Amino acid sequence: MFYEFLYDLHVYFSPFNVFRYITFRTSLAAFTALFSAIIIAPYLISWLKRISMTQQIRDDGPKNHFTKAGTPTMGGIIILIAITFSMLLWGNFKNVYVCLIMFSLIAFGLVGFIDDYLKVIKRNSKGLKAKYKFAAQSLIAIFICSFLYFVPVDPYSTVLSVPFFKKWLFDLGIFYIFFGVFVIVGASNAVNLTDGIDGLAIGLVAIATLTYAVFIYVSGHAVFARYLQVLYLPGVGELTVFCGAMLGASLGFLWYNAHPAEIFMGDVGALSLGGALGTLAVMTKHEIVLAVVGGIFVIETVSVVVQVLYYKCTKRRIFLMAPLHHHFELKGWREPKIIVRFWIIGIVLALISLSTLKLR
């Protein structure tokens, strides 16, 4: 939006022409969100402490977590503000993809905010009931996927592409709505489940976002898309700017969320970022890639599902505790070691995902 004003000045001073380039605005969006988050965080941390918006610690969790009692939560507000501010400056809101991704981010963030509010202010340890939370997430995802189906913004709105195989395209028709809802809601909850120790989830989100920025830029660039034989989606390149803002906001938040955390993300951050990742995957036709680059999120989610099902059937547990990162904590791994090792795995998975661009 603001960039358009600067770009219009290029008729008087040619260097302003640089604002038309997505790569330049992506860099500006990343830096803007990064510094916005770093500047906002101390004030929000102080305010949240004053109003006692602090994390409740599970009684059945690792004992070292009791030292985290009193740490402010709902830090995802920092991320949402930083991304929104950055996008208002450097994003193109005439682009339907940009409008949809911002809707997804804010809508899922609102669901998370209500959940956090009930947990912290109302002292309801369960927060928003699971059925209501899932219903709200599903409605948001249904709206996004239905819009893409009934108001197609590209010729591949209902197509599922398979990495590594350039000609493996499956048109799911109206069933794509259900598939898309599964991806978006699944991603939102997967990030939320992973957000259990300092910096783990936000670091993995940053890795996934940077990876998706590459995929999105390629998909929106006619020459690169043709050369690498990926689906060319006109206009989708603008989402690269959003990825820049999301990456910057994530790193800015990580500055304060790194171990030992000064603030926690809360559901307002985890649900919104997960929902945004899922929406990016659906809009850019890289849904399967999300399962690879977000492999840790998938593993964490599967560990919870397996633990619950196995316990219901046998009254025994496979893991000492689920999600998986808590299992390693109870085995004696120190928190920083778990975080860094999971990040390393996340980076490896990101590299594997990027390799699919060439191996087609």
C-alpha cells in the first residue's frame, strides 16, 4: 500500500522504480517486521506482566517447566502486529492472494486469542472447548477453500501437484475443498502442539516460511516456473512479501522467546502462524511440500495421536509424554539441545523440499 506512493515517485526520481520489485519489498517487509517485533515486545511483555497474563504450567509436565510460571503469554500478538504493519507498508492489497492470507492470519489469531483469554483471564485451564475451537478453525478454512473453488484465481485451483514429478497433477474437483480444509486446520493445530518449549515452534515456523518464500517466488515468476517445471500461478508472487514479513516477525519474536523465554507465543500466535502456513500451501499448490518442510510439526502431531490411541487400547504409553519434545525432556535431554536438534532436522527437511524444485 504505502509502497505504491513511493513507486509513483519514480516518474520524478528513477531509483524509486525499485519498489515495483517483489524481491526488494520482501526484504523491506522482513526488516520492518523484525524490528517492529523487537521494539514492540518489551512494552507488551511489561504490560502483560502488569495484568497477570501469565502462562499456567501443567502439573503433569516436566518438572523444569515449573520455573517458567509467571512468564507472560499471548506473545503472538507481537507477531500479528509486526506482520500487519509490515504488510500495510509493503504488501499489495489489490492482490486477492494477499487479502486471503491476511484474513487467514487474523481469523486464526482471533480463535487463538479467545482460547488464551479463557485460559488466562477466566482461569479455565482447558480454554476454548476443543469442539468449538475445531469448528471455528474449520469454518475459516472452509471459507478460504470455497473462495478458491468458486472464485478461481488461477487455472489450478482444484489441482493437487506431487513433488519430484512434474506431470503428476490430480484434479480433485469439489473434493479439494475438504482436502484444503484438512491441510489448513491440520497445520494450525500441528504448530500449536509443537509450541511447548522455548523457541521450538517459532524457529521451525521461520525455517518453513523461508522455504515457502522460495517456492512462492518461483511459482509466481513465469520464467523460473517454466524452467523448473512447476505450476505458474500469476499473481501468487506477491505472497513472497508476506513470507518476508512472517519471517521477520518470527525472528523478532524469537529474540525474546529463545531459551529462557521472556514471553510465550500462546495460541494466538501458534494457531495464526500454523493457519497461515497451511493457507500458503493450499494457495500455491504445495500442500505435500508442507508435510516435508513441516516434518517436525507432523511428527509432533502423530506422536500425540499415537499416544492417545495406544493408551485407550492398552492403558499403556508409548512415549513418556506427548508431544514428542516432552518425551525427550523426561529422558533427560536439556531443553536447548532438543530445540537445536529439532531445528537441524527442520533445516534438513527444508533442503530436501527445495531439492524438489530441480528434481522434476
